[in-house]
Amino acid sequence: MNSRLPLFLQLLALLVLIAYPLYGSSFYVEMLAKTLVMAIFAMSLALLVGFTGLVSLGHAAYFGIAAYVVALVTPKYDPASFWFAFPASVLAAALAALVIGLFVLRTKGIYFIMVTLAFAQMAYYIFHDTPLGGGSDGIYLNFKPDAAIGSWVPFDLNEPLQMYYFILAAMVAVFVLLKLVLRSPFGRVLAGIHSNEHRMQSLGYATFRYKLAAFTLAGALAGVAGFLYAVLFGFVTPEYLSWHQSGNVLMMVILGGMGSLAGAAAGAFAFIGLQELFTDLSKHWQLLMGSVIVLAVLFMPDGLAGLPKRVIRMINWGEDKNG
């Protein structure tokens, strides 16, 4: 029963997410959609940080690049085709991750962290200081992509409920995809690299290629989140690529718990929820958020993902003590 509890909680959370838009206000439905997008973003980074041992401070670059691509390929007076804009955005993010990965993965430790940050800042200033990205004001996305296939429209992203459920479906698809990847032989190699890369090399594994594949996949999934974020809110700014955004998603992973996809998603929900709460309380909400992250690291080293097991241990300890 103990092993089934996390699965039960995940299914319960999914049922709540499916049912809430039928009863909740439009404001909170949109905020929930934003949180689901950030959960995809957090899971993409969790693949690197929690499962491969690569702490990146430049992950927002792929999120922002995908967001800019959908804005740039959308005509001024007509919607772009979803079936062109979505693959183009994700492929652009994946290609950027592949190229950057060829350089940054030759470094380790603090050097890797700083080089990922450096490349992300380069991407940030490409869009911030040039007409390509509209400068600091960014670009407005006047029309959401059109998903029509001939005369058939499978879903309409202009409809808020359909947009929400499309984002929810994307989050579930990313979660299932990453679960399958991590349970595959490829995922086991990544776990081995995280544990002891030198041992994996001695066993004959080309660890650089595996890390590059994981880095590219993580960039592509961050691109999925970037595409959805741009379509949801209808504008793109250089801040999407900033180091602040990379720091925020890293805090989501830490808050949720390293080495857990469900934890990364839960960390996104907790982070966005606390952000909304703290911004209402004080303009110095970052100080409050930082305090929460520090306390979480000190008293919940396994993050939110570890809470069910800790509760079970406390219950068992209480039963043993009473018995």
C-alpha cells in the first residue's frame, strides 16, 4: 500500500486538474494553465538536474527561443498553422540545446553552471538588443495558432477551456514520455552517469553522447513549455530567456525534490502559489520566497516528493511506539 500511495496521489491530482475548470473562475483557470506550463518546464530541467546530475542555469534560453519562434512565424494579420508553428518552435529549442550542449558538456561542476548561464545571456541579448525580438518590449502574438486540418478543427486554442485541456494533455504527455525514457536502458545509463560517470566510461559507455542526448531532449521539452506560454499569454519578451527565469525553474525542481518528475511538477505548483501569495503580502516577495526555499532545503531535503514517505514513516513509528 505504501508503494501505491504516490500513484494514488498523482491520479487524485489529475482528477482535480480535470474537474476544476468546470467549476472554477476564469482567472484561476488561466493561472492554473500557467502553472501547468511551468510544470512542463520544471520536468524538463529535472531530467538534467535530478536524473543526469547536470545543474544548468541557462535552461530558460530554450523556453524563450521556442516562444520567440512561434511569435516570429505568425503572420501579422493571420494565425499561423499549429502544425507548422509547434514543431518549428520545439525543433528550434532542440537545435539550440544541441549546439550549446556540444560546448558546455565539455565542462564540469561550477564551470558547467557558469557556461550554461553565459550562453543563456548571449541568447537573451540577441533578442533584447536587436530588432529581431522587438527589443525590451518584446513581440505580441496577435493570433493563436490555428489547428485546422482542412475543414476539420480538432481543437481551438482561442477557446479558454480547450486551451487549458490542451496544456493539461501536453503536461501528461511530457510526464509519461519522461517516465518511459527514464525506465529505458537510456535512462539507466543517465542514472549511472549521475552516480559515477567515470565508472560508466570504464564500462564502455560514450557518456558525452548520452549527456548530449539528454541535454537536447530537455531543451526540446523546455521548448514545448515556451510555445505554450507564448500562446497562452499572447506576447513574448526577452525576460523569458533571463537568468531569473532559469533560477525560478531551478527553485521549482529543488522545492519539489531532486530525482522526481511528480516532485518537479509539484514544485511548480508550490512556487507559483507562493509567488501569488507573497506578491499580495509584500513587494519584497523574493525575500520571502528565498526564505521558504532555504527552509525547504534544511527541513525537507527530499522536497515535496518525499513528504508522503515521511508521513508514512511517522505513522509507522507512532504505531510501533504505541504497540
